[in-house]
Amino acid sequence: MSVTAAMPTDVPRAPQSPGAVALRRLLRHGNFRIGGTILGLIILAAIVGPWLWPLDPASQDLGHRLAVPVWSAKGTWLHPFGTDQLGRDYLARLLQGARVSLTIGFLTVLLSGVIGTGLGVAAGYFGGRIDVAINFLITIRLTLPVVLVALVVVAVYGGSLPTLIVVIGLLLWDRFAVVTRSATQQLASRDFIISAQAIGSSIPRILFVELLPNLIGPLVVVATIELAHAVLLEAALSFLGLGVKPPLSSWGLMVAEAKNQLLFRPWMIAIPGTPLVALVLAINLVGDAIRDAVAADGRA
Amino acid sequence: MLRFLVRRLLMTVLVVAVTSVVAFSLVHLSGDPAAAMAGEGASPADVESVRKTYGFDRPLPEQYVTWLKRVFEGDFGRSHYLRASVAQVLADHAPITITLGALAIAFAVLLSIPLGVLAALYPNTLVDRLAVGLAVGGQAVPSFLFALLLIYIFGVTLRVLPISGSGSWAHFVLPAIALGYYATPAIMRLTRSGMLDALQSDHVRTARAYGLPAWRVIIKHALRHAMIPVVSLIAVQLGFMLGGSIVIETVFALKGVGYLAWQSIQRSDIEVIQAILLLIAAAYALLTLAADVLNGAIDPRIRVG
């Protein structure tokens, strides 16, 4: 970028960095605006919601069991979204569920991202036997049925948040590995990597300073896919009764607890179900937009 | 071709062997199987005698080898909860899961391929957007929620289809839709992009120039070409479904392998769990092998490399 600095000021603006171009393209992307807004709202609700609505999501108000939400004829503002079978406030449980979903989602992606990227970059950069071994590891991971393995492990170690994060994180790294591996293979023969090797840069320097910044586009795209995947997986595990455990709340758990109310109180499923769908949809929309933004300049 | 086949086959055997170790250790590192088998009110002496009888006092590698030997003889052990041989229990449950998987994949194919073709024929129109939107939206709905929605609409409100059990063919309709729906976005996207490429290819242009009827060009020349990668995707998706049917079977109380797995996990019925883990992994490995061989047979470039 020293070239830019040396240029006279009256020359038209220098071409923007690829990152800036992608960002500008992203902000104008319709899907990003919609998805980003929904995602932002859910994150905001998860962070400040429990402050604004400080009712304890675990406390049971046995006098008001199965209260109806405020928009039906007999609803009251005491429990805007009604209460569940144990008289727990549905809004408070919903807000706690948002925290649980997002915490599990983001932390598992962080964990699986580190594992998958590490393996993928090592396989792509070093090739040879390391590549064969890591490829084999990826195949093994793909062969294991995710839901079943997660259920078995959670059944054994219990459904505490750290356990769930570690289990899901250890299961969802495969796509990170596959994508970073092929991206690294392509980059490894590019001039800037070869020059770095030629001037005797250390391997960590090449990997972290030269290679990794160029993987950010594809990594972010995979991260959104796996974030959605992790949120859905947590919901499914909790729904099956082997995920988040009561008295803690989770949207999947709320649906499971309300399953028998489907006939007479369908809103009890719709209330936790809607934000769950909205969250995953928003993540997918943001991911699609990011893919468009980084792929268009041929760097993906 | 033969070398490619042999190499892929060896790889599959190796993969299944490693997954068998994983399946075994997952179940056995998980606390005390003897205590689980003896039940809640068992005395320490009872637990000890169960441990001796089933060989749980042996070192794990030895137990693994014994287990594997028996598996090769078709003996998957005994379910201590159901008091029957695991092989028998699995044989009772497998037909339901296989039927469900086949119907689900049929539903997925019948929905996604026409949609993908339509989307490719009219790219960037309302039809295309609807199809892509359906795929994006569909991926966002968790399977259990979609299943409950189907139950609410068809079972509770319209009362046209049974919602629980596996007595008749009608019992499979909703579960197959709920399970199959998850394979549609991937198949549809691949069909769409394959068709877009095929429609612009020289041989389709030539066929059009010959004055062949449009439907014939689309189906016989373009679609056939576009289906090549789709076929192997379908095989892989079927493998995913075997693992994913656990949620759907549980919601609809379909007594297949997935439901059995869920129940067995709650009963700590470890012999059943490890057999199911191994079988699902092996089925997935075989299906991906089939997909690879199919691809290799169609496209010679894959065989090298």
C-alpha cells in the first residue's frame, strides 16, 4: 500500500481494497439487510431482554399455569406470552432461550472453526501424508451420524451448556476443514506464498500472516452455515430431551414441553418456534449475502 | 477402473473399522455398563455378577475384539432391556426405517428435480425465486417443528392422515414428507445449476438447432446431463436421512431404528446403541462408496487422482 501513499493527491482515488469492496457490496445486498436486521434484533433481545423483562424464567407461578398470551381474549400483561404447564413465564423463558441458542451457536462455531481451519490449512499446505491422514479424519467424521453421536455423548455426560458446546463443536468442523483445505491448496501455489517461502519466512508466519487473511471470505461463509447448523442441532437435541436441561430454557426444549398442547394451545409451539425459524433464516440470508459479496471478485 | 474400485473399497473398510472403534468407545467410556444393566435397585454384588457375566471386567481392547468377532458372526449381543438378541430387535425395526428412507427420498426427488428444472428454465423470474426461496426458507425450519406443523395441519385440523404409529401406508406419508423435505434444497440447487450449464452447452444447442421438440431437448439432452452429479448427491442424502430419521421417528412414534436408538439411549441399552451406531455408519460409508463408484463410472476424470 506504500504505492498509494506516494501518489499525488489530484489523481482519482486509488482502487479500494478487496475487503472494502466486499463490505460495500454486502451493505447494499437486500438479503443482508433483511437477515442482518432480524439477527441484530434477536441478539439485542438476548442481551438486554432479560434486563427489561426481569421475571425469573425458572420460577413457577402455580396459580397461573397455562395462562393464555395477551392477544387472546383472557390474556393479561402479567404474562404477555402466557405461561407453560408449570406456570413459568413464557416471555422470560423465550428470552433465556435466545441467550442459550446464541451462546451455543457462536461458541460451537468458534471451536469447530478453529479445529476445522487448523486441519484444513495443514492438509492443504503440507499435502502428502498429512493431507491423506486429515482427509481420512474428515471421512470418519462424515461417516458418524451427528444427531446420534451427540445424543449418546449428552446422555452420558449430561446436558450442561459446556458439554453441549464441546460436543457440537467437535462434530461440526468438517465443512471448515474441507473448504479451507481446497482454498489453501489453490493459494499455496500463488506468487505471494512462493515469495514468502523464498525469502525464508517461517511456516507460522506464512500460515498466519500470508495465508489466513486470504481465507477470511470462505471462512465467514462456512461459519454462517455452521452457526445455523449448530442452532438447529441444539434445538433438535433439546427437543429430544437430551440437550439443554430444565430449569434452563431453550427454544427446542420449549417446543418439546409444549408438544402435548398442540391440539388446544398451538401458540405454545408457535411462540418458541417462530424466533427459531427467524434466527436460522436470518443467519442463512446473511451467509448467502456474504457469499455473493466475497465470491464476485473471484477470491472465494 | 479396477484399481479405483479396489482403492475405494479398501478405504471404506478402513473407515468402517475406525467408526466401529469410535462406536464402541463412545458407548463404553460412558460410565458403568454393568450398573446400567443391573438396574436401579441392584446391590453391589448383583452389579459385580453382571460385570463378570458380560465380561465388563476385562480390559476395553479385549472387550472390543470380542465384540467385533461376534459382530462378524452376525451376533450383535443381547438387549438387556428388551431381553432379546440385538440382531432380532434390529431386524424388527429396520424395515420401517428403510421404508421411511425410501419414501422420503422419493418425495425429495419428485419435488426437487421438477422445481430445479423449472428454476433453470426460467432463471431470475418469479418461478426461479419461488423455488430458491422455498429452499432457503425450508432449510431454516427445524425438522421437528416442520413435523409438528404437518401434524397440526393434516392430522389435527384436516384430520386426513394418521399422526402416530406405523400401522398402514398412510402412517408413512407425513413422516416421509417431513424427512424428505430436508434433502430437497440441496438436490434442487444442484439440479438447477446443472441444468443451467447443460442448457448452454453445445450439444443442447445442436439438438435445438435440429428442431427437436423443446421438451425432448430438455428431458433427453439437458436433464440427463444435469443428473450426473445429482444421482450421487441422492445417495449421500439417503445416508444422512438414516442418521436424521431419529428426530422424525420420535415425533411420529414410528418404531424404526431411529426411535429404537432414542429409546435405547434413555434405557442405557448399550449393546443396541453400539450396533445402531455401527450399522448407520456402515450404511453411510456404503452409500458414499456407491456414489463415488457411480461418479467414477460416469466421469473417467474422477478415477485418476
